[in-house]
Amino acid sequence: MQPSIRRRQTSALHAAAFMCSRSVGSAETETVLSKPRFHLDLWLGFTVQNWVLDVGRPVVMLVLPADWFPLNRPSAAEYLHLLYNISTPLLLLKLLERSPRTLPCPAVHLGIIAVVMGTSLHLVADSITQRLLLIGYQLHLSVRENPVMKNLRPSSVVDLFELLFYFDDTLGHLMWYVPLFLVLFLFFSGCFCHRKQEEKMLTAAWMLLVPNAVYYWYLITEGQTFILFIFTFFAMTATVMHQRRRGMVPDGNGLFMLYSFSAALVLVALWVSCLWSDGVLRKKHSGLIYVPQPRVVYVLHLHQKPPT
């Protein structure tokens, strides 16, 4: 009797262990295959912040021009720029919090410092540019070709303005936009789910797609970030191809970013094609990449200069 009882107990233990392993395995499967969530709060905040504090600055300049304020004090648009300098690092940190892939803490800290310094350099240079426009500075000309600069004495003062614009257009933009696109790519690299969970974009995502794509167009054209943008887009496309071999597809957040980047490239192509034959802008953007800045186009073709 005892051997039979022992066999029954052993079989019962094996059955219990098997059931436990199945329950644990199913729980792990449910955890791994949990339904991805579209970060509506994150993308809504990203869109509102960029449109109000970044795209909104030129609009505020038109409504409340810089000459309405003392030249030695910030204008209304520059206060928006100050708020943008504060909110952008916080938004990038929020993106990193939601991203399954991130960077070491020292790299994150250096990136945030670089963004703050880059946006601050742009704030200073942009403020000076607005005041130069009031005395006849022309954006479609280089610094030395501007009539305002030709009348400066001593002539070495022009070198100071060239240094200022170098800090803004080259160094400042690199410190500002390289961490931004790196964070966007890191966030995108974690926006994948199993093929069985493939989902379509929500209605809210489609509503945010247009303003988000238009902001990327503004970022490419006004910020002259086409090279950074296209490399980021190529890296995102390569990531999609690599993940598909593993049976993974972009989730709602990944689709939102892909569609936004694709629509922005279409808008840039249309923008460049409309201004392709403009000789003055061609001289301004004489390099290999020809992407005219909206503000230069406005000042050159749309802005009505006051009679002198």
C-alpha cells in the first residue's frame, strides 16, 4: 500500500507543478503581450508646447512687434522663447521616462545641458536679429553683404556679428537639435509590439498628426535641420525593417511618429519645389542642401517695408 500511495503523491506533485508552471507562463505571456498604449498626454503636450512656444513666436512678433518694446528689454516673443527653453528639457526627460531604451545618466545630463545652452544661444542671437531688422538688416543677405554692416566702424565689428551668428546657426543648432532627434529616435526604438498585436492609429492620433507634421516641417526649414531629420528618418526606417524580421511591428506611437516624419518630408518637398527657381534664396542657401527658411521668405517677398 505504501508504494502505491507514494506514487499517487508523486503524480499529484507533478500535476501541481505542471499547473503552476502553466499559470506562471501564461502570466508572463500576458505581461509580454500586454496591449500597447498610445501616449496621448505626451504627444498632446509635445504638440501644444511646440506650437505655442516655438511656432507661436513669429506670430507674436507680427502681432506685438519688437519696436513696441524698449530695445534694451525683452519683447513678448522673447518671453515665449524663455518658456520654451525651460519646458523643452522637461519634455525630453518625460520622453526618456516613457522610453524602454535610454542612455546612461551622465549622457542624459550632458544632453539636457546641451539643449539648454543651444536654446539660450538661439534666444540671444534671435533677439539681436530682431533689433537689427528694425534698422534695415536683410535676412536674405550674408552678414558682410548687409548694407547695415558695411557702414559699421571699425570694420572689425562685423567679425563680432559673424561670431554671434555662428554660435546661433551652427553651434547652437547642433547643441539644440542633436539631443532632440536622439531622444525621439530612442523613444521610437521602443515603440514596437508583436505582430499579433498589430493595431491601427487612434482617432486622436490622426487629429494630432497634421499639426505634428507641420511642426516638423517648421523645424526642418526654419531650424535648417534637414540632414539631422533625414538621418533620423533613415534610422527609424532601418529599425522597422530589422524589427519586422523578428516578428515585431510599430505600435500606435511608432506609427504616429513614422507618419508624422513622412508627411513632414512631403511638405518640405512641396516647399522646396515652390521656391526652386528663386535666385535670391538660391544665393542665400548656396550649399548642397537647398531648404529656404520661412522667415527669410516672409521678409523677402511678403513683408511690406515702411517707406523711407
